[in-house]
Amino acid sequence: MLAQPQQKYAPFPVISLPDRQWPSQRIAHAPQWLSTDLRDGNQAIFEPMDGATKLEFFQLLTRIGFKEIEVGFPSASQIDFDFVRDLINGGHIPHDATIQVLTQARPDLIERTMESVKGAKQAIIHFYVATSDNFREIVLDKTRDEVMEMAVASARQIRELAEQQPETKFTLEFSPEHFSQTPLPFARDICDAVVEAWGATPERKVILNLPATVESCDPCDYADMIEWMGRHLKKRDSVIISVHPHNDRGTAVAAAEMALKAGADRIEGCLLGNGERTGNVDLVTLALNLYTRGIHPCLDFSTIDDMARAVERYTQIPVHPRQPYVGDLVNTAFSGSHQDAIKKGLSQEKNNLVWNVPYLTIDLKEIGRGFTNVVRVNSQSGKGGISYLLESSQDIFMPRRLQVEFSSVVQKHTEVTGGEVSAEQIWSMFKTEYLDGDKPIQYVGHKLTAKDSNQSQSILLTFVNCGKQVTLRGDGNGPIDAAIHALKLPIGVQSYEERSLGKGSNAKAITFLEMAIEGVPGTHYGVGVHDNFVTASILAVISGVNRGVRQGKLALTSELEHFPIIRDSLSC
């Protein structure tokens, strides 16, 4: 049993912002994006990427559309240093992209970092100092004044070294590490001091990255902190407010979105949420959330499956099947009610200008995914999913009551097997149940003749029964009625539908016949498929008769004396 937490875990401090504005704001445009897959993401995987893999990943990020990419920690690793140099010397950086490098606030590490980016067209130098009381006291063993001096001295050093490399356009980024656990007045003061030391102007802005280094508060508290900082910074017009949410509480996406409402301009994160502990905020989810609200994220995830497979290779971390937008099962419905709603929505979607399909937040075609696996059938599924798979795979549109009837056939199968059934298996079951059941009657042929001017018809119906060929005659007001009279069985037609199966001159006819049996509650279906609609209709009659016999609802009779053409009896 969990112990009472009150004495061990302190509540998050109350942020005084009674007139907060962010809850009523709407996100109107995409933020600036920074991918830290090659730095924060790389340091969080079992086996860090080598240079060739990092280059592939970098090129993927630029194809997606990232304009700012944190490529490494060059002062901490020779591999990272060499990678930065290879990017610059190899001409791999697009003209409109900016690389970012990270360093601690130490003079020797800053010098090494500045050396790594020599010759770059543009670069962001990102330095950080821990500012939360617990980290500052436990890890650094420094006072607030000492931490403030570290930050200011680092900003000045970077500025001086940048002036010695006029060929490169430098931007400064400062992170008060553990910002979300830092008292706000101190966070504001140290940020203001760095902005002043850099000499920031509206034309030469500083990026202030305000990270949830460890996610320790609710997303709404984080948004309050971002709005508070935006209001209280001395030179807000000379600052880009960036956020770097981690996902320790599982709410990084919500925190990032609320931070945007609270005034953040920029978001740092990783594809699919890779990163230390529970990961960084998932940039794919954030971007596609914007997209589904009508805001183009300025990132291209139109081939999302290819992207996901590539990231899996680079990181050696599999994508969870329930990962938003990307997972193999996120657009899959097993539930019968979900399947029915999706089926109905997709049938109407082509006539709508606005995407409005139940349970599907995005048109899968937009992200390069098909609808093949949207509906998958197991023991929890219903008629909607089963009929959708027949529609999408075989172009068979069943009447509603047939959907209900056939779903019980599939349900029995899945309850026995306990597994999932594919569209191919469902089609096989449909054929076995309705089309290939040639016992006890197997159709051979028929001949129709007009009986009189009232469109009555006579039929000579030939079939095999118990291995013997039989030809019977019946009269009726059409071929179906005539065939039923020929069989001399107590059945009647409740409904009949016919449709084309496929398109063009080679399309077949499919007919659905719902029949009732005298003295037997309910109805059941027969289905016929043929090049000719009349033949398909007669096959539907025979399908229904055979199913009635197999289910014990209908017995064949030998009382056929009034038929003039009898080769053998119907009964065995």
C-alpha cells in the first residue's frame, strides 16, 4: 500500500496570477520548432548513434522541415565535435537551416563549443545553468549570486568569441535548467541579466528556453509560469521564449500547448517523444494536433510510416502500437460500435468539405496511411467492422439485416479461435456461408418462358440433389417467384436487393434475398453472384434454401406429383 504522501512530497507552490489570460487564448500559428533528437534524444538511447547514422537522421529532419536542429554537445564528446565539423565542412546544412550546439556554463567548454561551429553560416549557442534551489544547493553547492555570475560571465564570453567569427551569424540561447522548479523571481532576474549581457535587441534576440527539465507540475501551472515570465521580463521584445517540456508526468504535450497559449514562441522536443526518462515532448503529436485544428505546422509528416520506421532504426526503440498518429493500432477499431460509426462516417466523407469521421481525428491519406487496417475484427467486433472489410476488400455492400446475420457467423469463429480475423478470412467465411454452400441443392441451370401478357413467367429449374439431377417447373410473377413455386417449399420473400459487384463491362451482379419460412420465427438470407442478374437471383433463392436446410429450419419434401417434369425426388 502506498504511504500517505503529504509529509514526503511537498505541494507545488501556488503561482499568483489571478488575471491569467492564457486559458482564453487560441493557438493561431505554428511555433518555431527545434529538434533535439541528435542531442537530447541521442544521449537517451541504449547505444548512441555514430556519425553516419546521425547524418541520416539530420537529413530526415531537414526533409521534414525543421529549420533549427540541436546537433550535439561538442565540448563533451569528440564524436559530437567531429559530427558538427562534418556537417559544416561537408556542406550538409541547408541554407535556411540553423544548427544548435549545447554547452555548460564553463569557460573551457564554451571555447571548445565555439571552435566546433567555425565556418557555419549561422549557429545557435545554447548554454545552461541549473537554477532550482535543490539542484543549485545539492549539486552545484552555489548561492544564487554565484549562479547568476556564472550565467552572466558565460553570456559575455560567448559574445566576445562570436565577435571573433564575423562570418557566422550567432544567436544566444540560455536555459535556466530546472526552470519549472525555480522560484519565478530568480528565474526572471537571471534571464534578464543574460539578455543584458548579450546586448539583445528586437533585431538580435536572445532565446530564453524555459524547460520543464523534470516535469514536476501540472500543465496549467507551467502555463502560468510562462505567462508570468512573459509579463515580467524587462525586454520581452528582445526575447524568444522557448519551452522544452519533459514527460515525467505524462502531460508534456498538454504543457507545450498551454505554454503556446501563454505566450511561448518556440518548442524544443524530439520525434515520437524520445529523450531522458519518459522523454521529451513529442513533436509529431504536437504538429499533427495543430494540423487537425486547421493550422499548418510547417512540418511535413505526409509519409509518417516511413518516418517512424527510420526513427526506430536510428534509436533502436520500437514505436508503441498506441503512439498517437504513428502507432500501428491508433487508427484501428476492434469495437463493434466504433466500427459501425467509422463505416458510416467514411461512407459520407467524400461528400463533406470538412473532415467529420467519427473516431478518426485525421484523414489518414494526409499522413500517407491507408484505411486498410482502420477496421480490424476480433471477438469484440460487430456488424459495422465486418461489413466495412467486405466493402473495402470485395466491394460487397450488404443490407443491414444481412450485416447483423453474417456478423453472428464471424463472431462464432472469433470466439472459438480467440484471435483476429483478416478481410481475406471474412471473405472466405462469406463465400462458405452464402455462395459455396451447394448442399443439398446444387444449381445446374434454368430456362424462363413468358406465360402470359401479365408478365407471369414459367421456369424449368435444373439442379442436383443427392447426386441426382432434377428438373422442376414452376410458375410465378417473376423468376424468383417461379423458382420458389418450382421447389414447392413453404418460403416467402421478405426483401430483395440487387447491385453491381465491381465496375465496367466485366462487373458481376450480386443479389440479396431475405426469406421467411412458414411457422419459423425470423428470416434469413440467401446470396447469389453471377454475370446475369436473373441467374444471380435464382442462385440467391437456392442459397437461402440450402442455408435453411443446413440450419434445420427447412425440410425438403417429396410431394411433387403436380409437377409434369420430375426426374427424381427432392428428398434423399
